[in-house]
Amino acid sequence: MPRALRKSRASRGLAAKAARATLCRLMEIYVYSRSALEAARPHEVPHIIISISSSPDDLARIRVNDQCRGVLRLSFPDADAPSELHGEETLFSKAKAEEIWKLVRAHQGSIERLIVHCDAGLSRSPGVAAAISKALTGDDSQYFGGRYRPNMRVYRTLLEAYDDEV
């Protein structure tokens, strides 16, 4: 490959990475448990909410205001692999990952916050937050170690869906 072409591709890659980092810096990511989100006052800046529950019949009571640009409700168990309790069809899927990316991309330039919650706020929602942070900034370190234990199926599937679209 000619040197100029390699340099051009590398420059485009660096420019794209810088643009993604800028967008994510402008978009803070908040991770909540269900109870904390239900008790919280609505955010006073433009935001979107990803609401994760274990069952489609058990939805969180989300308070919204005119700053909320969208709510995506997803239901799936906190499991990395199929088991007797949770079949493959109930687990986090590429289709759910694509729904998340569609929402994020639709609002990426117009929101300041991404709010994501699951029942405990320790596994599924940090998995979503970590993958989005990794894809948009290259850094997911704040979601690993400490209090969070990101669901790795959610994390991997979201990153794979992102890579498929880029």
C-alpha cells in the first residue's frame, strides 16, 4: 500500500477517534439502580434513558420532563449464557444492542446525558455504559473494578454491534 494512502487512512482513523471522544465527553453516562432512578428527580439537561428490567411485565416508574429526548425499555435477565432458567432467546441479543445504538446515534449530538439503569445497577447497566464508553472514547475503565461488575454478554454484544456498523 502506498505510504500516502496509509497516512490518509491513519489520519481518518485518528480524526474519527477524536470526534467520538468529543461526543462522549459531551455526553455524560449515569448508571443507576432501579430504585435510585425511580427516586431521582428528572435530569434538567437533555438526556435519553435506557431502562432495563428482568421482565417486560415489571417496568420501572420513570419520571420524565421536557429534557428527556427518549426512553428505550428493554427486558432481559442478568445472565451471560443460556441455562435451565434462561434460554438463549431471553438473553441480551444483537437486536437489542442495535436498538441501543440506534437510540444513542439518533440523539448523540443533542443530549448531554445518557442514563441507564437495571434492577441493581451493578451488572447490566454498567455493561451498557462500559461498551458505549469504550466504543466512543476508547476508555471503559471506570466501569470495571470497584462497585460495578459489567455483564460481559451485554458488553461484548454491544461492541460487536458497534463494530458491525462502523
